Amino acid sequence: CVPLSMPCQFCDCTVTVEKLCDLGANPVSSGFECRSCNKHLSSSYIANKLTILSKTYISKYYSGLVKCEDTACGFTTRQTPVSEWCPQCYKGRVKYVYNEAMLFNQLSYLQSLVDFSALCAKVPAKRKAALL
């Protein structure tokens, strides 16, 4: 998976999000915070960036780019392969550059960053009572 990184809307530095929040410290604090200016990114900004990234990964998958695995050949095309062998060198196999498993993993990762119901299930009951 490619980690989620986006430019800060306040100071133009890059914000990389590894996880939504740290459950050990403060479960209310968001992972979408710039480390250089210490400001929280707006939810509409984050939603827009996630939508754009999702569409980018989906279009990358649907481009259907295939590449020969033989490093000496490196043949790349968008045509659907008739066989698994490279039509140019006949030595290497052609594989999709971005396959459905890669797309699934990437979209699942992005979803896990904003899945608040799963996050709430991980918070211990004592902490939930303290937050209410």
C-alpha cells in the first residue's frame, strides 16, 4: 500500500497519515494533523483528497496496463494479452502492472484510516466512559 500523504492546507508541507489516532495517548486526537504547524486538516479537505486518491487508484487499475516480467524486454501495452507470454520476446510472462489485489489493498487501507466504528470498538470501555 501507498501511505496516505497530502499537502497541508495551511503551511504547504506534506502530511503523512499512518493511523487515525493513537489509542494509548488521546483517542480523540486525529491523525490528520500537520506536524509542522500543529493544525488539524478540515474534514471536507480530507474527504476531497481521499475521493481524488480513490479515483486515481481505480483509474490506474482500469487502464489495464500489462508489462513483460523479463527485465531485458520490458514490453508494456494496454492490449489484453491473448496468452500469458510476452508477444514481443516470447520469454517473459506479461502481468498487470496494477492488479485487483493491489487495488483492493489500497482502498481497504484508505477506508481503515477513516473507519470510526472499528476505531471505537478498539477503545477500552474505561476510556469510553471517561470520554462521555
